[in-house]
Amino acid sequence: MKEVDLVIRGARVVSPEQIIDASVAIAGEHIVAVGHDDTMPPAREEMRADGLYLLPGAIDSHVHFRDPGYAHKETWRTGSAAAAMGGVTTVFEMPNTHPATGTVEALRLKQKAAEASYCDFGLHGLLGDDTVDRLEELLDAGVTSFKAFVGNTFGNLPAPTDGALLEGFETLAPLGIRTVVHAENSSILFRRQQKLKDAGRIDALAHLAARPAVAEIEAIGRVLTLAEWTGARVHIAHHSAADSLFLLREAKRRGVDVTAETCPQYLLLNTDHMLKLGGIMRLNPPIREARHNLPLWEALMDGTLDMIATDHAPHAPEEKTRESIWDCDCGFPGVETQMPLMLTEVNRGRASLMDYVRWSAVAPAKAWGLYGTKGVIAPGAHADIAIVDMERAGVLSQNRLQSISKISPWNGRPVKGYPLHTLLRGRFVMREGRLVNEAVGWGRSVKPVQKMPAARPRNTEHYSSAILQTPAGVPRTAVPQGEVDWSQA
Ligand code: DOR
Ligand code: ZN
């Protein structure tokens, strides 16, 4: 048998269907064998993993690494180091940088910044009124997918008009490309926020008052209508409200290709925490009342929500701790803490490790066209593996985060279940709980291995290029032709 680079022995390998005792052989960037210890090829390096679990590296569909434009909040180097330390091997990064990722020039700046990445990545391009005519150009230049900020948030990018959103979906439906939507209704948010400001409210809960669940329900409903009409694939970002889950359930039943994420903060935090932590917890959509927590868990369990993402949204501590809630930047870091937080819930019996792997790796791999290459521990796949100790207990500490944004609502939270080692395409990016500094830049774009399955476009034949021509057989002007027979009218 040919010698391989690494054999991991005596572990338990997790997939959504089963947990098996197995060893794993890795050659170069790929897994080449998964099976009984005795069947493993000779290896340059052997690693014992008795009692540990091997999970497909987590794929986080939603991070903000801030570069270009806001490098004081995060850089690709620090954000992706946080990912590596959190067992996350692939991230999809958001376009609300400066400049926003809506032109090829801006994309080039981001691709340059991402050369420092410790993890593999996809880049969401911006879908807005100004960019909707450039979507194919952006795809050719390397974006994997798009993001539409239907709800206003950090970066203040104008929400696409419904007309532009429809047009974008008409373009993307035949290509099978999925669009992430920040689904909140911006006009509701702006009006409410102004009223609350005028009334002098600056407390933390005013943020929630400005962004009621109905803003999310309305926007999700609207987006799903356009997605269903065109057959475009959509992905609902950071689903936060119990009240909008029925829309996802019904759309999925009707065959709309919608995927949806929620984040640990919507599952585990609520307004009780916000009363204590204030602006640190400000984010969009807001963290809501406790009544939302359990229905979101149930929706993950029954598949209404497909996956866990983090909305890793770092800001400098001083930008998070201002007197008025309106002056606190929205978001907080999360890519590094997701896995310990969720494994803790697994240890508490709220879900199985198999469920977790479905949410953290399999579902995102499928949504973004990576499944088979990523999201699975099997021969032929990238060797992207989080090696996890379910018995290790500790306390999350914001000071120890790799992120520049050393401020987190999870600070001081006890957890049980940690990634110990992270492998990205066969190479350790975290080992024994430490970042492997030399692996900087090992991350690369997933675009070359992305394969979106064919979509089923509908009602896209009226898209601009077709409607800009007067159809054959139709008079060129609207002037009545010949003698009008009014008796026929
Ligand atoms: O709270 C948020 N912060 N929500 C978002 O949607 C964007 C993010 C950011 O970029 O800071
Ligand atoms: Zn976000």
C-alpha cells in the first residue's frame, strides 16, 4: 500500500446518519480511506484520537471579515484565525465591506485581502440596484453567491428595490446561484427607529422595539414570493423570529428552494441577557424575547431551519459600549465560539452530534454546492476535519479570542465540548488548541470546486433582455391599427 501523509486512529467519525469507530487516512489535501484500523495504509505521521470525535469542518455561511475598509474591526488574518480555532474550515464572507463587493475592482481588493486566510472561503457579492446588471460579471470574477441587504444594517447599503430584487432573481435563477437575504423590512425599521429616537429612548431594548418581528415576517414573505415566482435559490440569513417560521415551512412544502440559518445567539440569548449586557448584544435582526428561543430549536430539529451560521460581526469594543443604543455598532464576533456553544448543547442532550454535523457542515455544503468535496468525512473529500473533545470543559473568554473584536456576550459562559485540532485540506491550521501560524494563507476560494446543481427557473422569460424588444407581430406603436371595431371591444 502506498504511504499516506497522516492516519488518525481510534476516533469516532460523525455524519448525520451515524457515528462510527474508524480511522482516517489522508494523502495530500484529501481523505483517502475511512475504515477499520487494520486497513489503514502506512503513514508518515500517525495520530491517536481515542475518545475524540471527527466532525467535518464547520462551514459558516455568514461572516464579516471587514477587509477592505474596516481593518480596525477585523482582518482576514484575524477573522480566519478565529475560524480555525473554532473548528470552522470554510466561511462565506459578506459584501458590506468598504468598498462593498459590488464591482469587480472591489472584489479584487477582497480577494487580495483573503490571501492571508487560514480557512477556505466563498465570497458573497452584493445584489443591489446598482449592481444588478453586473451579477454575471461578478460571478465570472469569482463570487460564489450573492447577498441582498433587504434590511438595513452596518454599512448602510441601500436595500434593493423590489424591482431590482426580482430582476436579480430572474438573472440568477437559470444559473442556479443562491442569494442570501437579510430579511427585514427597512421602511418599518427606519420609521420606528426615528420615533423612538425622537421620544428620547436610548436604552438597549429600544433597538428591539425598532425592529419588531413583523419586519422579518413581511420581508421573508416578500422574498419567498419572488423566489417562488422565478425559481431562484434563496437563503434566509440569521432567522430570529418564531413567527416567520411558518413561511419557511410552507414555502419548502411548495418546493421553493429556500435554505435558512439561525445563529447561537438567537437560540441561547434573549432580552433577559440584553438587559444586563446592553449594546454589546445589539445586532440585526435583534435578539428577541425568550419565547422565540425554543421554536427556533424545534425548527432546526425538524429541518425548517437548515443550518447554524454565526453572523460573525466584529466591532471594536469602544464601538459596542456607548451610552446610547443607537450609537452602538450592530453585531459581535461568533465564528470562534459557535462550536463550543453548540457542543455544550449537545452535551446537555438538546441535540445529537449527528444533528450538529447536519447543521454545521452538511447543510451549508449542500446549499453552496460543495457537498462531497466538503461537508463529509469520506474518501475523495477534502480533509477538512474538526477533531473534538466532548469532555473538555472550560469558560469562554473574550480576551482569548483571535478576533480583534475582544467583546462578546459569551464572555464567562461555561462550555463543555471543544475542537482541539482543525485540519484544512490535510494541513493542521489549529493543533492542540493552538493556531498554527505558518498555515496563514493556506485558505483559498471554494469557487473552483463549487458545483451548483441545475435549478428549475420559472417565469424568467420576461427578463429585460427579452422585454426590451417589441415582439414579432406586435405593432411598433400603441396607436390603434386600422379601423377599430368598437362593437368587438
Ligand atoms: O448585527 C449585524 N451586524 N447584522 C448584520 O446583518 C450585519 C452585521 C455587520 O456587518 O456588522
Ligand atoms: Zn451579517
